Amino acid sequence: MFPEFRELISKLKTTDHHFSRLFDKHNGIDEEIQKLETKIPAGTHVEIENLKKEKLLLKDQLYAILTKHKEV
């Protein structure tokens, strides 16, 4: 995710608690989605879609933080 911000992500994960929490939550949701999609029986469509929406919202928030710090 966001390879162009790799160095900034590493820095913010250690210096910005809010960013670190969002980043970890995003990755946790990604893992949960993968488990639900491969589980037999798979997670419900609604369950997976809700997690994907939450993950996308987190990704948008992370990107906003990254672009704000990049400008500084």
C-alpha cells in the first residue's frame, strides 16, 4: 500500500500514534477479509463488503495523513 510513501510510513508508524493505530487497523481488517474470503463456508457477502468499506475508509484517512506530511 502506497509504495511511494514507504519511508514516510515507516517514520509515521513510530512517531504518530494515530497514524500507527489506523495503519494497524487497516492491516488487521485486510487479514480478516482474506480469512473470510477463503474460509469454508466463506463469510457472508454483506460481512465481507462491510469490512472492505471500512478498510477503504481507513486507507483514505491514511493517504490524507501521508499527503499532508509530504507537503511539509
